[in-house]
Amino acid sequence: MLTNLQARDVATVLHPYSNLATLPEQGTLILERGQGVFVHDVDGKPYIEGMAGLWCNSLGHGREELVEAAAEQMRRLPFAHLFTGKSHDPAIALAEKLKEIAPMEAAKVFFCSSGSEANDTQMKLVWYVNNALGRPRKKKIISRIKAYHGVTIASASLTGLPNNHIDFDLPLSSVRHAACPHHWRFAHEGESEAEFSARLAAELDAQIEAEGPETVAAFIAEPVMGAGGVIVPPEGYFAAIQPVLEKHEIMLIADEVICGFGRLGEWFGSSVLGMTPDTVSVAKALTSSYVPLGAVIIPDWIDDALKAQSAKIGVFGHGFTYSGHPVAAAVALKTLEIYEREDVFSHVRAIIPQFQRRLKALADHPIVGEARGIGLVGAVELVADKRTKRSFDARRAAAAKAVALAQDEGLIVRAIGEAVSICPPLVISEAEIDELFDRLARALDRAE
Ligand code: PLP
């Protein structure tokens, strides 16, 4: 039986990423407030936010400094744009800071409002720059099966998940998907992680040769796949992939929307996974999710190509009303200041062993096939048969059921296909990590 608020909700809100057929019966969990790693629903029941919202609320709830940064900027200058000869201090300072910390030699920063817009911009830049460089055929972008890069037409095309394509008439014809680097699921019998990486690199090489290297412009990858099920690349993966890209003059785009800003214990996941990207997309924890903000960080050679193109055709015709929104930029600057001042990433590095130990211990559970993770992110994949790795019958919706039971236990986690994902705020304490996994274990016991 739905409450009045739930009934009003399902009657009026078109919910993103939801089963729109079953939602009207099930209703939604309606949250009211949050403090630290906890959120409370409208009845006052507390939950551990085991997903940091949607992989984004890095500093937890109730950070007065971020509220103040927004309020102060709103009082001073709530809006200004960056179009046609205009700028403002928060955007300048934030671009400088992102250049300083970027995981590559950075030249400039383009601002937008989300991860999807960042990756959409990446795709447009790839096309535009290759036209500018006189390579009009070099336009295809290779992503990977199970990648998640967003939901605009371009970024949903890059995403490698069926629900983002089916009946949306996607992906765009210039997008290809390479193999998913999930060793547990896709390695051959007896194949080591290093051998699996070498095979995927050889397959990528063959795929590029088949397409024609002169038609392939870029390869986009999350350091660790997030919304595809938290898939940590196998040993040596990027070390094997990158020479293939270099050989064919294919640029590497790092989608740091989840991994960026401390999730793996460093500023960027690229550094942890040995990626040397040409360009980077960021969003989410850039503002600890207090306000929407995304960005694309580009190197000199792209900046030079853009300038050369403007010299030829005039205006660089891309940009959003809210590109570099001053309130978002002010909150981002304060967020980055807090990461440094409170040494948040040292805290993350200190708690990673406990988080991973508690996560990996779930591998012994009768319905868990794999417990995988790195840094402060992980997932458990549920199976009907541990030995054969056979999934549950789709109708059983085992992961969704486990997530509902976790919610009952006072824990928010997220189902991704057959996996349950966990991605707590970076500021979670050791005691809270223990409580999170105790609740998750109880939910899995009940889901058996
Ligand atoms: N890229 C990655 C790696 C993501 O995880 C997400 C969202 O989860 C996106 C892009 C899209 O970001 P947004 O939802 O802000 O558009």
C-alpha cells in the first residue's frame, strides 16, 4: 500500500532508470535529509548511504562549508557565463586547479553540468579536431561492452549496456564496442589475468585493423567500470591496450566520472590503473555532488587544433548556458580544498584494506559468485551455482531482491544486473564500514 506521497510521486514523476511498469505498485523510497554517511526517509528511518548517492556524494551529507560556498557565490554573483568574451573568477580558479591535478599534461578545461555532457563533448571534440587536422575519415570511437558513459545520444551510444540502446535507436553508427575486461566472467578456462589482458589487446588490434585504423579516432574507458557492475581491469590491461592505440594513432579518453577525486585513493583512477590518457572527463565528486558540474580536460595538441579551426571557420560552436556556472565552480573549489585540507585521500587509503577485506569475505556466501573491487568501490555478483557461475533465473531478480532486503536492514546499495554494488562516501569510518557489511551480509542471508 503506497503512502500519499508515494502515490503522488509515481503519478507525476517520470523516474529515470526505473521499471516503469512495476514502479507504480512498488513505490519509491522517499528521502528527506542526510548527515554524514546516513540518509533518513520521510518516516525518520536512517540508512547507511552505501552508494554515496549515485557514486558521487564523496564528502557525505551536511557539509556546511559547501553550503556556505554556494550561498556566498549566490549572494555575490549567482550567474555569469563564459560565452563570447566573458568569464569569472570561480571558473578561472577551478580550471587552474584541475590543470594542476590532471593525470596528464593539461592545457585547458571545458565545463559542463554532468558526466554525460562531458562525454558528449569528448565525442564532438574528437570529430571536430580530426576535421581540423585534415583527417575527416578518422571518426569512429571504440568503447567497451558494459561501459557506462552516460545517456545523451552520444554518451549513451558509448555506453555498452543494452537498456541504454534498445528502442532508443542507438548506438550511433560511428561507435564500436570492444570486449569487456571481466576476467571472472569472460576469461578462458585456465587463462591468467595477464594472458586475458594480452588476448583483449590482440582482439582490439584485430578489431581496429578490420575497421581500418584510418577510420578509428579514439578509445574511451573508465579506469574501473562502475555502472556496468564494478569491473576492475585484469592485471596489465591498460599496459597491453595502450601500445595498440599508440600504434594506430588512436587517442585515449579516460572517463574519470566515478574514479576521479579519491575513489581509488588518488586524485584519479588513471594513475592507479596505469592509464596515460589524452583527455579526461570528470563530474560527480568534483563537487561532492552538492551541485551538478562536469568537465573535460584537454591537452595542448587538442587546444592548438581547436584554435587553428577557429582561425579558419570562426566561432567554436559548442558550450552550455551553465558551462562553468559560478555557483558550481565555487562549490567545486571548496570540495577540492576540503579533499586537500582534510587529507581525505589518505583516509581513503587507510580504510581501503578493511573495506576490501569485508567485501572479499562475502565471496564465501552461498549465493555470491564473485566479490570484486578496488579502492572504495566494489560489487558482489550473485549466482545460482557457484561452481558453474550460472546466474539466477532473470525472473527471480536476485540482486534487486537483495537490494530491497538491504534497504529493509537500513542500507542503500544498488543492483546492476546480477550484481550488488557498493560505493560509500569517502569519509566513511571503520565502524561504519563494519556496520555496512554486517547489514549487507544479513540481507544476502535473507535473499538466499
Ligand atoms: N561516466 C561514468 C563513468 C559514469 O559513471 C556516469 C554516471 O554514472 C556518467 C559518465 C554519466 O554521468 P551523468 O549521470 O552525470 O550524466
